[in-house]
Amino acid sequence: MVNADVGKEPEVYSSIKDIPEVVEVHTSYGTYDIIAIVNAETNERLKSIITTRIRSIPSIRSTLSMPVVD
């Protein structure tokens, strides 16, 4: 889940959508602006995608990760 700077949501959405491991991206009108579902083979790969690809996008104020294990 992502909080973006006001007015920058479309840019952040597009940047997240361009990441190959992101399988879904949705906008939200609540506490978080964008919800992204990321598919990674390992926890280390997930950590890398979040820290180096998603959190480095300009205009992202904060993120919240919720790993799901099926």
C-alpha cells in the first residue's frame, strides 16, 4: 500500500505499474492512495523490489507491506 504526494497519484501509479513483478495496481480513496500486488519468488526478492524499485519512486511518501502466504 502506498501513500503518494497530493496530485502525484497518477504518476506514482504508472511507475508502479511498469515494474514487471507488480501483477496488480489499484487506486484507493482512503488511508492509502495505491494498492499494489507484487509477485516475488523469495522474501529477499520481495524486499529488494520494495526497497529499491517501489520506495525509490519520486512522490511516494510512505508504504506499508503486507506479505501474504498461501
